[in-house]
Amino acid sequence: MGRFFKRVGRSIVFIITTILKALWWIIRLPFRVIWWLIQLPVRIPRSVHKFMTEEPEEHSLGDVFSDLAQNEQARQLFWEQVDALRSHLLRAVLGLTIGVAISAFFTQQMVNFLATPIGGLQALQAIEVTESIGVFMKVALLGGIALSSPYIAFELWAFAAPGLHPRERAYGLISIPLAVIFFVGGMAFTYYFFLPSALQFLLNFLGIKTALRPDSYFSFVTGLMFWIGLCFEFPLVIYVLTFLGLVKPQPLARNWRVAVIVIAIVAAAITPTVDPVNMGLVMLPMILLYFISIGLSFIAYAGRKRPAEEKQVEEESA
């Protein structure tokens, strides 16, 4: 009986202790939340500064593969990086989904806007039951990509940033809004400068009256705007690759003739028409962007070379 009462007493003490701890945690919770909110304006800048200024550990590619083959801890770290990449990609897809959902609310206005060069939606004629739904999804997807592209680029940067030097992290972060500006600028160029002349040539070719279908028209417009928008990203891509040491400006400047030929092939693939006028309208800004990218590459190369020379001087003096 004595043992029984001792067990009962211990159980009662344990239950009372657990209840008191739970009550104490509930009482402290509002004060902890208030203290966390007070420290938040200081904690966030401190964490951001630490993340942006922290130097990464440098390892050669051969050492990395050697560690993966021999070291269990290195393999575990590798799979942690794979999990981190999966998380970033999942958040990027979630951001794209949210962007498409937001874009869906304004798709009707975007469809009306994109149909303006041909005289509005009344100039189109659907011959399939689901054709209008397909058009709606294409336009919503293009708007969602344009809307969520900054966040997707930020997620990719956030994954790569721990392996970059502080200067490279800063330039990568600055390049995100610039990439959006270039992409939107390419789409605006397509809509305002290229699309009217291309449509005028296509619709009046051989004097044959064209019955426009919504599916073909919006596929043509959205595809053209998307690919030319990507082409406008070329100077920024060259700048970043040069800054990372993967590209040098001298070969770009020497091989400009080859680049013009490649641009002509790309313009011919992007341009849906066969006339040289519309092809030239696509080629000219792409050639101009190529020479701009050469200038940006020289700037990035000089900015990368200067810290290397200063580091070499410090090592020699030491």
C-alpha cells in the first residue's frame, strides 16, 4: 500500500508540475512575442549584414569530388545542399503559382490590350469550344511569369549566394531588378515596335484575307514577347558571367562577326515572317544589345581585376 501511495503521489506531483509549466509558458508567451517584435528591427539588419559579408570556404573541384567519394560528412553536406535546392525550387514554383493566380484576375484586361494591334477581340473568331479557355491560360501564364520573375530570380540567388563572395552577392542581388527591367523592356519593344509591322506584313501577304483565330494569334503574340524578352537579358547575363570569371570581354569583341551570324539565325528562328524587314527589326536591337554586353563585360572585367591586383600587392608586401 505504501508503494501505491508513493506512485500516486509522484503522478500527482508530475501532473501539477506539468500544468504549472504550461501555465507559466502561456503567461510568458505575450511578453516573449513583444520582446521578439522589439528586437526584430535590429535582428534583421544584423542577419542580412552577416549573410552579405560572410566569406565562403573555397575548395577546388577536385577536392570536392574527392571528399564526396571518401568523406561521409561531405556526402551528407551535399545532400543537404540538394534539399536546399529543392526547397528553393519549390518556393519558386509556389511564387509562380501565386503570380499566375494574381494575373488571372487581370487576364481579361491583358487580352484586350494584346488584341489592340488587330482592332480588338471582335477581329478574332474561335472555331473550337475550348479555344477561349486555352487563350486565357496562355495569357495568364505569361503575366504570371512576368509578375513572379523577381521572386524566382531571388530564390535562385538565395541558393547560390552562400557560395559567392560578398561583392558577388551584392552584384547578384542588384542584377535581379535589372533583369526584370530588361525582360519587360523586351516585351514592350515587341509589342510597340515589332508586332505592328509583323502583323501588317502577315495579314496583307499576297492579298489573301486572313481569318484570325484566338489560339493562333495569342500563341504568336505571347511566344514572340517571351522569347524577345529573354533575348534582352543577354547583356546582363554577359555582365554577371564576366564578373564571375566565366567569360572575358576580349573574345566577345574579336568574334563580333560570328555573333552577328548567330543573331541572324536566332532572329530567323524567332521571327515568324520570312521578309527581311521584320527580321531586321529583331536583329538590330539584338546586335545593339550584343555590343552593349561587350561594354558591360569590360566594366565587369575591370572591376574583377582590380581587387585581384590589390590582393596580389598585399601578398607580395607581406
